[in-house]
Amino acid sequence: YGISIRGSTLYCTNKPCIICSKMIINAGIRTVFYKEGYDDPLADKMLAEAGVQIVRFPP
């Protein structure tokens, strides 16, 4: 159902947590821009290994 978002960019207010990171990877999202966040080393590692670029905006 729906349309494929594989290869798309996600804009969100907070840095993805581990659960959100799993869904982002499964959906095939390639880039995530976020405004605020907290460090979650496991989520960061998973996203990096999956090739998902994480960018804080504004830097």
C-alpha cells in the first residue's frame, strides 16, 4: 500500500532513536535532517552501517 519512499530524505525535529532508526533503514531513507537531539550511539552506528546520512540543521 502507498508509495515507495526508498532513497528519499526525512526532515524531523529530533534525532532518530533506535526504534525510529530501524524503521528509517527498513524504509530505505537515505538522508535524515534533524533540528535537536540526544546522542544514541547504537542508533548512530546502525544508521551509519546502513549508509544513512544524518545531518543536524542548522549545523
